[in-house]
Amino acid sequence: MSRTADRSERDPEAVELGARLRQVRELNGLSQRELARRAGVTNSNISLIEQGQISPSVGSLARLLDAFPLSLAQFFALDPKAPEGGIVRAGSAARTECPDMGLTIESLPVPGGRPRLLERCQFAPGADTGSAPKQLPAARAGWVISGSLELTLGVRCYTLNEGDGFHLPKGQLFRARNTSSVSTIVMITNEAS
């Protein structure tokens, strides 16, 4: 690792690289000390790199990135202004129970109060949305993850098995039933308007 001349003449590329490394480290919830431990370097080296005072060799940077793990290509493709996705851990989804229908719906929370785009629906054995058809307020698409589902669209009835999918336009009249003896899991998405 090479030191730059002085603070006022720091290499702009070293400063940018250091800022990227700091951003990746912070996004992954690591302290400088923890990153140093994982990468087998000193804490002071991490600090100097992040300040743009030293520039790591390609091999040293690759070793640092292995601690995340992150490839050199991913690291340099990082756009700090790009929106970032997220994950939802098991048990943290919003849960709605419809015992009269035998249906449990878990909705994927979306940041910023935007409409939920993905739901995991569990149809208990014998679950039925009701003999009167329901009408969709928005278009939906779905995929049967496990089990089978009887789906009536208008006057046509379909049996969907694991791996089958569907698309329903806004206003579609439908009925969904699980006529089997095991629960059926369906992933359903709300299409953006």
C-alpha cells in the first residue's frame, strides 16, 4: 500500500475508493476493527484507506472485499445514489387471518408506505373465498408454490398445481378453493397501476 504525498494532494481515486469501502463496510454493519480482523489487516490500514491516505493494491482490496463477500466488479459497480432493496425476515411480514375462509395472508412490507406488492397466501384444506364470486380491485398475478388450488374465473374453472401460475385483470370475478387435504401456498403480486 502506498501513501499519497499529503492531505491536500490526496489522489482523488484513492479518496473515492476509500469512500466506497467505508460505505460498503457501514451498509454491512461492520466496524473498522471487525473488517480488519476478517481481512487479516490492521485497523489503522482500514482507517487510512477510508480516508484516502493510502491506496490498496488490487490483491489487498480483493482480500478486504472477501470479508463481505463482494467481488471487485460488484464493488466498482456500486452506485451510492441508487435505491437499495431490502430483505424481510421470517415472522416480520404483516399477517392477516381470515378464519371464515380458511385463509392466512402474509404481506411483504414495502418501505415508504407504498402498496404491498407481494403476498404469501396459505389456503388451509377446505379453504374457500366463498360461493359468491369476489371482484378484484387491481390486477393480480400469482404462482402456486405448493399444493393445488381450484380457481374459477368467470364461468371457467381451473385446477392449478404446484408450479402453475395465473394472471387476473382488474375487475376479474373469481373464486378460489383448496379442495385437497393439505395446505396450499400461493405467492400473489399486486401489479402496479
